[in-house]
Amino acid sequence: MTVTGGTDARDARVGWSAALRPTWVVPLAVGVAVALIVLNGAGVPSYWGDEAASVMSAQRTLPSMLRELSAVDAVHGIYYAVLHVWIGLFGSGEWATRTLSVMATGVFAAGLVVLGRRWAGQRTGVVAGLLVAVIPRSSALAMEARGYAITEALSVWLVILFVVLRARRTSPSRWIGYGVLSGAASWFFLYLLLVPLALIATVVISVAVRRRRGVAGEPVADLIRAGITAAVVALPIITLAALQRHQVAFLGHRGYLSVTGVLVTPWFAAVTVAVVFWALMAWGVVHGLRDRADRSWVPLALAWLLVPALVMITLHLLVSPTYDSRYLAISLGAAALLAARGITGLLGVLSAHRLALIGGAAALSVLVLGVTVPRYLHQRTPYAKDGGADFRAVADTIAQQAHPGDAVLFGQGPRPSRTARLAYRLYPDSFGGLRDPQLVTAFDARAGLWDELAPVQDIAAGLRERTVWLIESKHAATASADLAALRRHGYSLITQQRLHRTMVYELVKETPRDRAHAWAALIGSRMPTSTPSRSGRSDGDPR
């Protein structure tokens, strides 16, 4: 099997400008269409914990951000810096921050059209690009203030550049440049390095096998040098990630590495979606390997799809916990292309009969949209993130009911990324005028991600505010102890409200004046009242 970069001999004569000039209109149209589709409802769900890490990090000053990255999240540092500039221009609301990911998703879809056209024809490329709008992982990442949507876009354009360089039989210096670019891309997201290395390894192994069979193959020395260069450029961020690996130690006990975590959640979110798409991808591979024109790129697409997952699983099992299904967003382009090839392959079988072709296209559309649209719609509901994040609902409740001078307290969450305190940082305007007696050290004065807070039980005795709002995560173990501590120091529970997964308690402390009023009301209620006379008038009635 020969692994080449295109579908026909014309690729060998394609230049840099000619490689893109004929295709820019269609990719642009698909990219804009996909961006508009995923933009729909992007600002509806509340922020969740990972987005809180992005927004809070991006709102730091640059010296504060560097201090943070020296301790945690170095692998996300470039995204935080980009988001820092973006927030400075457009604000920190959900619509503003997520639009960056929406735009990146459009670029990703456009890239799939370009790559699909070179590999399998424009029809396959267009289908792959359009699938980006409904594949659950891509449609979710498109409306998330994290760097994964940009990572998707970088991955497909690195593959395009690889294909173009091979088609041109380019100079060694350009391959070195490709290695530098690939290594630099890993500074944006570490595992992005696996994509070009997987492609290079696939070509090198393919050439080696052919040579063992006595068949001449293309020179691979430049590709090997490009891979080595990429690894060298990436070495500093690899080192930083290794030094900060304690930050993701929790991945070892989250259960992400499972059959579902490998075959379903990386790209498809639900079993029904996964079954449909894996079937389409399998047919795409079978059809591609049977078609002489496709046989050249299918191994590259499979390497792009599978090698990053295999490397992450191996590292997770043998070195340190590293596997998170979202990381495999770097391979989503391969999944979309193979599924698209499965669709166009099936339609190709039916193309001899017009009615069969129309019926098949309609059936496939109904099938794909039938399993993906419900996920798309769910993703655009208020509590769609992280199983029900409701930070905005918390902020809205406080903004509507609290008064300046009240105190707001936060219990400990089941984990830092779910603590109700994040509502205070994500929606600060809703907490304007409220006192914050728990704060020990603000997040932007620390090397960590979050605020350092004193426990409610430690500061309850010193509270002087008449009204206190206690916000507790639904599954927090400290809620009952926090309420008990406030009651011991004179607070009475007035109201409690259960939001989606957060409880909001209003407590009021009785002052001496309140007690005097209460006694006066009690005494007044026990004083004798005048009784009506037999004439029907009460005593003292002048009538």
C-alpha cells in the first residue's frame, strides 16, 4: 500500500497558491455556514468550571498570569494570553468569549473542505465540513471558552500543510519549517504534536515496508528531520507539562478510560450517535481501501484518528494519568472525513438510479440529523454544561434578592471547579455592593487557579452583617455544618432556594432593636381589648 498525499498525479505539480486558489470560495462558504450554525445559542448555557479557569486566568494581569502558569496550566498558557486580549476587546460574557471558539470551528470546517477535496473530492470535503456543525463534540467545543476548538482548526491545517509539502516534493528547509511550526503548535496544546508525528511515522513505515519488498519509495529523511525538529521545539512545554502532572492526577480516578470513554465520548457524546458514525467511518475505510484513488490517504486518516488515542492511553496506563476524552478533539477532523467518505461512498453505490440516490441521501440525512440534532439542541439549554452548571442562575438570584451591605458566603464544593464561589468571579456585577468576608487571598494574587477562602465555620463568629446569603453546592458535605455555625452565632434561616444544583440560603441575625420590637409586638398581642356593650357599641364609642 502506497501512502501519498493526494488523489491523483496532479498533486505532484500543485504549487502553494494553486493548492488553495481553486477552493477558497467553497471552504469559505461552508466555514461561514458552520460558524453561524454553532453560534446559535452559544451564549445560553451558564459558564462551567473549566471555562471559569479560562476566564479568570485571562482576566489576570500578564505578570499574574505568568505566576499562575509557572505552577499550573502551562499547557493552556497561550490560549489564556489570546483570551486576555479578546476579553479586553469584547468583554467577558459567554457570548463574547465563546465567539472565539465559534470562529475557530468555522476555520476547522473550511479546512476539512480543503483537505477533503485534495484527498477524496469536493463532495466528501463539503460533507465533512458540514458534519462539524452537528457532530456532538465539535458543536459543544464551538460554544466553550476553552482552546479545544482552536486546536481542532490547527490540527486540520497542519495536515493540509503536510499534504501540500509532500505533493510539492519541497526543499529540506521547508520541512524543517514544518517541524518548527508543528512544535510551536504544541505550545498551544501539547497533544497537538501527536498529529504531525503520526503522519510522519505512517509515511516512514509505509516506505520502509515497500522498500523491503523491493519497491522504490519516496525519500523520508526530510520527514524524519521534521519530526525531530518538532519534538525539539516542543521539549520545553513537554517538560513543563511533566513538572505539572500533579494537576491532572485526578484523571486516574475519574473513569474516563473505559470502552465508552474511548469509543463514544471523544467525538460522539451518546451511544446512538457513536453507532451511526462508527458505521459510516467503517464504510468510509472499506470503500476507501477498495478505491484506488482513496487508497493513498486512508492510512493517513486512520493514523490521525487512532495514533493520538493509543499514545494517550499508553501514557495513562504506564506513565501518569493523562487520558481525557476531550483531548482527542485533535483527531475529530479524521473522524469527520472518514464518516463523510462513508456517506459519499454509499451515495456513490446508489448513483446509478436517480430515485435511489435521492432516497438514499434523504435517508442518510434523516439518520445523521436524527441522532445529532437532539444533542445539538440540548447543548444550547441553560444548564447544559458539566451536567448542570448553574453559576449564572446563582448570580441572577443574588442580584435580584440581595441588598448592598449584605454578606455572601460560599460553602466548599465537591471539587474546586464546581464550587459556587465561581459564580462570584464569573458574574461580578451581580454581587456588587455585597461584602465578601471569607476572602483570604484573591485568585490573581496566587499561583493557583482559584480564590483562597476561609471556611464559613471559621468566620461565622465575626460576622456583623444583618443578612447573610449562604451559597452551597448541592452535594457539598459542609452545608449542614455551615448552617449550624451561623445559627450558633445568632442567624436564623429565612428562605432557602434550590436552583439546578446549588442551594441559596438567606439568613438574618436579630439585633437588639429587632428583639425589642418583637417583645413589644408580643406584649401588645396579649393586652386586653375593649368589649362591645349590650347596645352593640364598644366601650368608649361616642356614637
